[in-house]
Amino acid sequence: MEMTEIHNCRNARVEKFATPEEPFHFTDSGLPNVYLVGIKYFDCECGSVVAEIPAIKQLMQLIARDIVSSPRDLTGEELRFLRKRLGKKATEYSKYLGFTAETLSRVENGKQAFSIQAQKLARLSYCAFSEDPHLVECAKMILQSILEEIKNRKKSRIVLEMDANREWREFKAA
Ligand SMILES: [Zn+2]
């Protein structure tokens, strides 16, 4: 992967250690908000900051788990991250969400919002296709919340009935 590549410019570089106070901003993750602690990184005179990141597969898996199991709204960047982790092309992946490839591209680029339902489908399809055993429980919870939504949609109906005295009353199923 690109991010483990050794930075070979000839400028001087300063070795640093990423701490909770001064973490390494992991921008190569494709996400704007991922920080790493407990690794060495180099501040180069050319302006670039490079880290040699070990166990990158496990790291990316943990980031994906966090995104999938979080109750926050999914961002376009996170959606792209999940798609890339699954190794899916946009044309194929868009079908899982009921999008066209063009819509998926706009959503991933943050130019279009996407519904809670599409967010749930994205999370659920990651659980299904990643085959990460840690996400089985998460998949069940997402399914449960989809089922509850369907139930609540029915409940939100207001049904009124004309009674024998020609007055309206709340309809109660027998
Ligand atoms: Zn450099």
C-alpha cells in the first residue's frame, strides 16, 4: 500500500513519536478524522509528514468497524472508504444502495446528502460482504432498526371511524 512506502526525498527529516497530545494525522486513510498514536513518524523539510505504519490491514479493519457500528450519520468519505475496503467498483456498489453510479459519485464527493435508509444499507452491506465476524451482531442491530422503522411507519397512520351515532372515533382493530 502507498502509505507504507518509504519517503525518499533528500531533505532532512525529524523523527517524532505520535502521542495522544500530538497524534499522527492519518490522511492517507481517505478520511479526514483519523489519528494514530504509538508509532514513529517523520517530519520532512519538504513539508511532508510520513509514517511507517505497521499492521495496516488490521488498522483499516478497525476503522471500518468504527464507521459501521457508529450511530453517527455516514459521510460521503466514509461511504467511499467502505466501498474501497470491499474492493467494489462504483457501478457495482451503487446497486446495493439503490443508487445510480452518478448519484453514488455525488454522495461520495459530499455534493449530495443520502437518506438514513441508504446509510443503513451501506452499513449492512459492509457487514455482509466484509465477512468480519465482529460485525455479525452489528448487522443484526441494523436489521432490527430497519424492521422497527417499518413497524413505526404503519403505526403513524391515524385511522378514524364513523360510529353508529354518526360520530367519529379512533379506529381500533378488533
Ligand atoms: Zn521530503
